Amino acid sequence: MHSEVQALIARSNRLGADPTTTNYAGGNTSAKGEATDPVTGGPVELLWVKGSGGDLGTLTEAGLAVLRIDRLRALFDVYPGVEREDEMVAAFDYCRHGRGGAAPSIDTAMHGLVDAAHVDHLHPDAGIAIATAADGPELTKEIFGDRVLWVPWRRPGFQLGLDIAAVAKANPQAIGVILGGHGITAWGSTSEECELHSREIIRTAQAYLDEHGRPEPFGPVIPGYEPLPPDERRARAAALAPVIRGLASTDRPQVGHFTDSDVVLDFVTRERHPALAALGTSCPDHFLRTKVRPLVLDLPPAAPLADTVARLRELHTAYRDDYRAYYQRHATGDSPPMRGADPAIVLVPGVGMFSFGANKQTARVAGEFYVNAINVMRGAEAVSRYAPIDEAEKFRIEYWALEEAKLARMPKPKPLATRIALVTGAGSGIGRAIAHRLAAEGACVVVTDRDAAAAETVAGELGGPDVAVAVPVDVTDAAAVAAAVRAAVLAYGGLDLVVNNAGLSLSKSLLETTEADWDVQHDVMAKGSFLVSREAARVLIDQQMGGDIVYIASKNSLFAGPNNVAYGAAKADQAHQVRLLAAELGGHGIRVNGVNPDGVVRGSGIFAAGWGAQRAAVYGVPEEKLGEFYAQRTLLKREVLPEHVANAVFVLTGGDLSHTTGLHIPVDAGVAAAFLR
């Protein structure tokens, strides 16, 4: 790796590690240096710059676009002017060196045209506070003198690169600029110097805000809007989350994220928060993820829940009307179609903030960006007046043809994208296989199991909290089940898909079966499934988005085998719950189906816990041969594995069987005695 590239990546990772310095996937950095042209063997001057869509904190060499500086700067001679500057993005492809690395971003010109070896473009809260202050140019001069200059707002692109380059050339003493309404750009002759200059600008701006900022820039606390105590706050958030997610998913399903950080809670208690929120965010990286403004609830946290829900619905209708009007005010004949009128950010006084996106990471990052926006508003209001770029400019960026093309390049969503699944007994065996399959198909998965360590292990296998969370739960305990569903709602905003898989079995004859044997199996499977389905149904009904409940029943719900009375009866109970709930919940768009496996020996927690040895004794075969024995008694002569059950769950929930409810799918390799009649 080229030494300049090594330094660039290290600097980028350091800068990107702090969200107050720059946001996830926000900002870009670059380095220039000499390399050997593999064709001519001679020297060539190259620009390495963070590519489109990359993230500084996790940047690697593969995320860099690599361009020839001579060709990039030659674009100046063919630049058609600001009205056609978007054409220059396609021209960057003709400047790429070799395979060129990642796709060049819109900010490539800024890095290539500034005559400095290293350039940083960042979105620090303190810098944007100055950039969005009503008297930003005067503040910049007061704070920095001629060491940092002001560049008026301009949409990112080739002309902005020319503007910054001209300022840098005319002011050799300068280390960087404040970009009106946007962020900062700094430069240096070495990677170390560039980073020092970036940090100097941020540190100096923050010190000024701290020293000169007036107290309570958001105004006094509104009486009655104080944050609820933590437990009450989380309970209220869990009650509201499904409703809010359903509203935010009116145009397309969304995944949610909840935060009740001190920054958010303080903002929504203050007198000025409605007016400031209405002004919207300013930095393009902010409002592209948060929309131009949030939906703000205008009721105190102690308002009755029913009143709050009713008011949220009213505000959502008004928000959609306002967003359509915003689109109609600014759309032209060649504007892309409106992408959706639902809010990405919902602020609830005393409770916190709900943010939404196409996946958990996008939803979480949208929330992080709005926290940055709050910090920006606080800084600007502390020393001046918050004055973001105007609405028309926001529209130009939100519905930019280049942004539309970027969205079009995104991969097609997986079948279960945006769906939130809760799987019981997912710490091992069939449940683990189901969790893996649902996550692989795009779902966020809540991994529940009585064994907390096993649940944590599976959640880690799936990729961590943006994909899966672990929640320990005993499904026989109604309070524990309710807590698990609340945890799912707070983790991802709601619930779409529930798999009742938790189970156990004891193989005993009628006379050997004790009341305790009977009770434990019915408690876990019959009662446990009922408790989980009941609690999940509350969320699904509140969301008004339909949903799926799947029961992992058994061939034994139909087949009368020996020494199996308690297990078979409990499974028959589950099987009939499928039919009963399908009939009851269909009016809410909730589909309820079942899977009837048989002989799942390998990887099964039930079989490993003693059921295998007991069944092997019943059939007179060695335990290690039980799977083969089960396979030979089937029509297909094939052994059933956990993955086969997981496949059936996906088939039922993946969309192709959208009109199917009350069905049981056998996954038993063909057991004629268990055919549905």
C-alpha cells in the first residue's frame, strides 16, 4: 500500500470515530501523491479520495476512488458552467486510474482542485453551528481571523470545488474554510498537518461556542414536558413505537430505532423546540437521512395514551399533506417522483426520538444525524440565530438527479427486508436455524431463549445489534413474555413475524407420565405459544401492518405414536391454536400458519436433552442411528434437518404465500399417517 494511502486511511479512521467530528458515511478525505504508471513505467500524480457512500470511520483501501490529477484538473477546460455541473460527475470516470477503486463522489472536485496534498471535508457539529448561524460570515472572521475563510452556500459539486480552490489560492495563510450551511474543509501539506488543521477548526469553533454561548439557547423548560422517569419512559416508548412505526410505514415498510439520550430529551422539553424543528436540518448529509423536518408531538408525556395516539395520527396526516405541498412547490418537469411523504424522525416530549429507515443501521444513523442537528441548532442559537439553507435548496438536493441515480444503484432488497422477527427457543437447534435463515433473507431478528448465553451466541453469529439482539425469556412466564416483546419493539420499532418454536419433550407411557411431566410440556408449548402470540398480536394490531405468526408444531399433532401422550397433546393444542388464531386475526391482515416437522435429530436441543435417547429406546435402535431410523420410515427416505424447517418458515413468510393462512406444512420427508385430512 502506498505510504500516502496508509496515512490517509489512518487519518480517516481517527476522524470518523467521533460522531461530533463527522457523521457515519459523512464527509470525505483525500491524499495526493506520486505513483508508478503500470503502463508506461513512469511517474503519475494520483488523487486518492473516499468514494461515494463510504464511511470514514471504517474506510479501507477498497473504499478509495483513485484518479489521475492531470486529467481531473483538465476538466476545468471543458467545464460547461454551474447550470450543467452535474455532467462532471460522469466525467470523473474518465479520470480514474487503472480500475479506479470505488466510485468517485460528488465531492471529488473539492479534493482534486484544491492545491494541497491532503484535504479533509467534515461535518462537525461546532463547524456546522457557525455555518448555519445567521451571521456566519462575521462569526467566521471573528473566530478565525484570516486563518479560516467563509465560502457561501453552494450545492456540492464541481463549482463548489472551484470556489474552495480559489479561496485557498488567494489566501495562502488559510488552513481551511467554513462552508455556509454545510460544514468545513481543511487542508495541509502532510496528512498529519491536514488532520491538525481539521481539529484546530473544530476545537476553535467549539471553544468559541462554549465561551460566548448564552445559557438555555432553546429557551426554558415547558412545564409538564419534563422527561418521564426511565422505567415509565421506556414503557411509554414501547407502547407508542408500534403505532408510530405503522404511521411511518404508510408508503413503505420501515425499521425503527429509539433513543432517549439526554440531548434529545432536553431538546423536546424546551420552549423553542417546535419552532426550531420546523426550520429543519441544514447540512445535506443530515436532511437526506432525516427529511427536511421531523414530526413533533405537541402533547405532554402525561397525556392519556389514547389521546396521544389519536394526536399522532392527526399530526401524521398533516405531515403528509405538508410534505406533498413541499414537493409540489419545488418539483419541476424533470424532478424524480415523490419518494414518500412519511416522517423519518418523530419527536415525543418526555419520551425521546423515533427514527426510521430501510434497515436498522439506516434508522439508527438517521437518529444519530438528528442528534447532530440538535447540537448544531444549539450552537447556532447560543451565539446567533439558527438559519439553515432555504427549503428550495433542500429540495434541489433531496430530489437531485444524482441522488436518484445513487438510490437506483442500491441492491434490490432481500425478501424479508424491513421485517422484524421474534423467534422463541432460538438458542439452538430448529430455532437457531430459523433465526439464521430469517436474518439471511433480510429480517431483523430478536433471538429469545431461556438460555441467555445461547441466545447471545446466536445473535452474535447473525451480526450484532443492527441485525439481531438476544433477549432471555421463559415463555411460561407472562410478564417475561411481555418484557421480551417490549424489548423487540424498543430494539427495532415493532414486530412483523413471530415464530413459536420453544419446546421440550419427555417420552413416557401414559402410566409413567406424571402431572409435572404433563404440566411442563403444556406450559412451554401450549401455554407458552398462547402467551407469545397474545402479546405479539397486541403489537401487530397497533401497527396496522399485518404480520405473520408461525407455530413450529409437529407431525405428532396428527400422528398417534407410542409413549408420547403429553408431547403429542401439547403439539395438538398448538396446531389448533393456528386454526383458531388464523380465524380471529385475519381481519387485521395477520396470517397464522404452522410447520409440522418430524425426526429432526441432528442439531436438535430437544433430542440432545434426553428425548433422543428415550425415543431410541422406544424404537429399539442406537441413539446415534435414530436420525437414519426416522428417515427410513418416510416416503422420501431422507433425514430432516433444522435447516429444512427453517426453509418452510421462510416459504410461509417470504411473500409468495401472501394469501395463505391457517395452513400446516409437513416437513417430515413424508409420513403417510400424518397426512392432513
